[in-house]
Amino acid sequence: MNRVPTGIPGFDELVQGGIPEGASVLVGGGPGAGKTIFAMQYIYEGARSYNDPGLYVTLETGLKDITWNMQSFAWDIKTLQDKNMMKIYRLNFGNTRNPEQVQEQVEKELAIITKMVDAIDAKRLVIDSVTSFGVWMSEQGALRHLLFEFVNRLKETGCTTILTSEIPGEDRNKFSAFGVEEFVVDGVVALYFTPPNRSIFVRKLRGTNHSKAVHAFDIVENGIEVRPKDEILWGALRQ
């Protein structure tokens, strides 16, 4: 099985060297847990270290803010963007609430994403965050169907994809905002922040003998660094 290294120091040791090629992975966490940094670093390191073009799709944060966040780590994203190794796109459904209109808008946005993937021959894709889908589609059955179709269409691009999701509170038994996101993806990674400690847990990852422990990680000047030899007891996390 081919694997795609995330390039995040220490994380790939937890997942046999990387994410299975073509897989979709949900990265969940509460506010400030580091999920957006994880996703940004995955795209940046892919382009910088592995020559993998990447597309970062944001649903909540403006393009200027995403660019500023990346530059705050002294990442040279402009050079990568100029080389078509990295692209950032803002997906916006506006005030759409009608299920049929949401579906139509999703189809339009998927067509745009597919064209952008083809334009730069992207190998990596990020959707940040799928929590926004719950605003546009509140009925849980319809939401699950929408996310299932959305993820499957993303798979058709051939990209190895990370999707982020908000976890309400720090409940270790929750891995997404609505309780459906984790069932439509191949992998789930949870990030926890109990000040001053940060930790990461790989809940599942298809075709991978991944670590079953909770590991410490830090956010440093170059991004996230996972400490694979530093395990944390579940009891140390907020219940």
C-alpha cells in the first residue's frame, strides 16, 4: 500500500509512515486544539518536502486570514503558490438553507474544486471545516447523506484528503460536531487541548496498524511536532 507522509514531525511514526494514498481522514478537535494548523502543515509540507501539489479549501476562514496563519510559522507559501504547488480556495454557500439548493451548490463547488485539483495536478486536499455543512443542512440523515456524497466525490479526484471538524467540548468519546462525519471517512484523528497540555489520538485509519495510545504534541515556531514516545493516560484528559 502506498502511503502519503504528512510531513508533520512525529505523526507519521504513529501511522506506519503516512496516510494510505487516496484516503480521507477527519481531524477533529475543540477550539484552539490545532486542527487547522495540522491541515495547513499537511499541505505546506507536502508541497515543500515531497513535491506534492496541494489545494486548501476553507469554508469558515477568509483567504487573508489563512495566508496570515501560514505565514505566522515563517512558511514560504508565496514561493509555493507562484510555482503552482499550493492553492487556497474559499468555498462559500452564502445563506443557502433549502436542501435542494444546498445540493445544487455542493455540485457547483465540487466542480470548481475538481477543476482546481486538475489545474495544479494536486495530490493533497484539505477541507476546513466540514462543521459548516451542519449549518446548511440541519437534519442529521440528510447531513450524513450529503457528507457521504461529498467525500466520495472528493475521492474521485484521487487526492489524499484531510477534513477538519469541530469537537464540542473535550469529550473523548466524540470525534466530530454532529456524530456523523467519522462514519464517512477512512480515518479519524482527534486533537485535545487541556491547558497546558496538547495530545493527539488516532481513532481509526483504514489499512493501518496505527498507534492505539494518546500522544503528546507541541505547537512550535515551525508548526506541530508530535512526541511519539510521550504517551498520555486517558484519565489525564478532561472528561
